[in-house]
Amino acid sequence: MQLSSVSLPSLLLLVLLLTTATPSNAHNITRLLTKHPDFSTFNHYLTATHLAAEINSRTTITVLAVDNAVMSDLLSKHPSIYTIKNILSLHILLDYFGTKKLHQITNGTALAATMFQATGTAPGSSGFVNITDMKGGKVALGPQDNGGTLDVFFVKSLEEVPYNISVIQVSKVLPSAVAEAPTPGPSQINLTGIMSAHGCKVFADTLLANPEASKTYQDNMDGGLTVFCPLDDPFKLFMPRFKNLTAAGKVSFLEFFGVPVYESMPMLKANNGLMNTLATDGANKYDFTVQNDGDQVTLKTKSTTARITGTLKDEQPLAIYTIDKVLLPKELFKDAPAPTPAPAPAVDKAADTPKASKDASSSPSDSPADAPGADSAADQTADGNNGMRVDGGRSVAMVMSVLLGLLMCLL
Ligand SMILES: *[C@@H]1O[C@H](CO)[C@@H](O)[C@H](O)[C@H]1NC(C)=O
Ligand SMILES: *[C@@H]1O[C@H](CO)[C@@H](O)[C@H](O)[C@H]1NC(C)=O
Ligand SMILES: *[C@@H]1O[C@H](CO)[C@@H](O)[C@H](O)[C@H]1NC(C)=O
Ligand SMILES: *[C@@H]1O[C@H](CO)[C@@H](O)[C@H](O)[C@H]1NC(C)=O
Ligand SMILES: *[C@@H]1O[C@H](CO)[C@@H](O)[C@H](O)[C@H]1NC(C)=O
Ligand SMILES: *[C@@H]1O[C@H](CO)[C@@H](O)[C@H](O)[C@H]1NC(C)=O
């Protein structure tokens, strides 16, 4: 009995160690290719297209890499980043082909599924690659939809982690009309269309109705743009206040939700601090503060805090996120009413007992949660919600420790 109550925590510790240790064992294609400077362009585009993360998340994978000279040929045609992604994803085989296996393919020929096929972008058989062991020990490759022509050759092995990941050099880019087909670049993407279809229709319509602000967004799409669109419910409630703004105020206000650089979610999490917006000019700051709140990212101005609630698009150079409140720039809303202290005690109480937290959630202070965040009451609620989230964590911890205690008594 004594023995088991001692070994249980250590068992738990072991499980914890094992589960947390797993990701560090995984391969990192970026690091593997860094050892091969001749492949730096290929490596750069694996990261830029987010394919690196996809490769790292899988085992039993083969990357067909091309050197900088071949990449520069490809880039000279100025494909959009989306087309590059399609082409490169055809070079990621969802099976392990080390040098040995390449030369010992059963019957001398095989078809390999690729990431291009797995993402559903490739129609029919166009996402498969034919690998054939030619006479004389040469290995030739070609996309299945290439009319039987195999004119890409295995050059050498770059990295092999047996049965996990193989990185091999091939002589040129696999020719595929489907993968190379022009994919709309960011400036051809219908920004307002994406927002409208995913909960930001009111904001998108308001932007569409304002040619000057629309043009600012459009002009920034190729160079890098991050949009934080307020969801429909808060924006609808905010509309009366928007209509009250001057013409110039409306333009600045709409531009305030765009940032003229591409910011992926990991970048936002890593780069907390002040962020300029499309509305920023010499005289007017129109900035907000990016701040992590646990696993979430918040945007703050003097009077409002909004949380990022979803990602509509995250593909260099364009990212679109939804936010749960209308963020108010201090340049336009100086006279926002001062915070009312009323809900604060309820929140403190909520932190102590789970029952109190239920009371707090039904208290009137919670109803403005769906409000546009335009007033201070909503801000108070936001803070209250944060408090309750922490409280939730505490309750879970308490339940866990009670369960653990019970378990140990039983043993
Ligand atoms: C992979 O390696 C690169 C370069 O060393 C590093 O910047 C990146 O954070 C690593 N990625 C992961 C998921 O560990
Ligand atoms: C190899 O060829 C033989 C005879 O043509 C056939 O029966 C077998 O299915 C082939 N194996 C593979 C893996 O294609
Ligand atoms: C691969 O292509 C070669 C040449 O066109 C063909 O003979 C072979 O049957 C193909 N292999 C597979 C598995 O389709
Ligand atoms: C191969 O992948 C497995 C499963 O992800 C992992 O446990 C193992 O450590 C990897 N092997 C090597 C040599 O990295
Ligand atoms: C973009 O989407 C909006 C909203 O769905 C639509 O009204 C507009 O016509 C679209 N524009 C283009 C150029 O397709
Ligand atoms: C619009 O502005 C006027 C004058 O500043 C103000 O009295 C009114 O409350 C504002 N309306 C809204 C909905 O903010």
C-alpha cells in the first residue's frame, strides 16, 4: 500500500515527461536543410508557404529538394506564393524513400501520393508522382499526369532519418500544369468576400461602402497585410456610433483594423507591443497594443480590449483574424465614459467558489458582453470574463487534486 502511493506520483511524472518529450524528438526540415546552403531558397519557401510545419508534423515523409539555381529559374516566372505552394507540395511524398529503397522498388516502379494530392488541391491523379528505377541504376521521377514522361532524376541524398524523413535532391522541378496553374495572388483575393462569408459581413459591407478605406486595404495586399475584423454582433451594435463619425474619421476608423505587415499567429504571440495600423500617419498614432493573455492574443487601446477569436486566412503575405469586440482608437473616442467599478466585487467573489462564479455569469454585469465593447461596461465584463477563466482553471485543478487524492486512498 505504501509502495503504490509512492509510485503513483512518479508514474504520473513519467507519463508527463514522456508526453512532453515527444515533440522535441520530431524532425525539423528547416534545421535539416540549413546544413545545405545550396538549398537555402527552397528552404525559405518551405517556411514561407507553411509547408515546413506540415512536413514537421508528419513521419514517413520524403522531400524532393531542388537547389538554388533551379529555384531561381522557377521564381523568374514570378509565380504567386500560392502557386509556389502547390508546386512545392508536389515535391513532398507521403512515404519514406531513402536511397536504398529508391533503388529497390518492387518491380522497379511505384506511385507515391504527395502533399499536393493530400490537400485536395490536385484533381484526379495529378497529385501522384511516378518513381521508376531505370536501367543503369538511375532513378527517374515524374508526375503521374505528365503523359508518361519521367525526366526528373534523383541526384543525391541530403538527409536521412530512417523511416521518418528523407530529403533528397532532384535534378529539376517536377513539371505539372495543374500545380503550376496560376493561383490567385493576394491582390486577386476577395478580402471582403472572405470576411463576409465568415462572420464579418457588417464590417466588410461598411468597408466596401467606403472607397477610400477599401483602396488602402487593396493597395497593401501584395506587400503584406493583417486584418482584424470585428464580428457581426459587436459591429452591428456599434454602427450608430460609426455613422456619427466625420467622413475623415470613418476612413481612419476602418483603416485602424488593418496592419500593413503580415503577422502570423506565432508572430503575434512572439511580438507583443505597440502596433501601427493603416490609419497611422505622422500626426495620428492610431495604434494598439498586442498582448498575450494565456494562449490567446488580445488587442488593447486605452478604452477597449478585444480578443482574437478565429483565423480566416493565414498565408503570407495576408492574414485575416476575427476579433470579439470593436476596438476603439483613442484618437476618435477620447471621451469614452470612465469605467464603472460596479462588477468588480462580483468577480472577486467568483474567484473563490464555483457557485459564486455561476452567480456572476447570470448577473446583469455580464449582459454587455455581447455589446460592441464600445463602452466601459463591456470592458469591465471582458476583465470579468478573464477572471472567470482563471477561476475555471483553478476549479479544474481543485477537482484534479481531489480525484488524485481519492485515487491514492483507493490504492
Ligand atoms: C526549426 O528550426 C528552425 C531553425 O533552426 C527554428 O527557427 C524553428 O523554430 C524550428 N521549428 C520548430 C518547430 O522547432
Ligand atoms: C509486381 O509484378 C508482379 C507481376 O507483374 C505483380 O503480380 C505484382 O503485383 C507487382 N507488385 C507490385 C508491388 O506492383
Ligand atoms: C511510371 O511511368 C512509367 C513510364 O511511363 C510506366 O512504364 C510505369 O508503369 C509507371 N508506373 C506506375 C506505377 O504507374
Ligand atoms: C522517428 O519518429 C518516431 C515517431 O514520431 C520517433 O519516436 C522517433 O524518435 C523518430 N526517430 C528518429 C531517429 O528521430
Ligand atoms: C467580393 O465579395 C463581395 C461580398 O461577397 C461581393 O459583393 C463582390 O462582388 C466581390 N467582388 C469581386 C470582385 O468578386
Ligand atoms: C453622436 O454625436 C452627438 C454629438 O456629439 C452625440 O450627442 C450623440 O450621443 C452621438 N450618438 C452616438 C450614437 O454616439
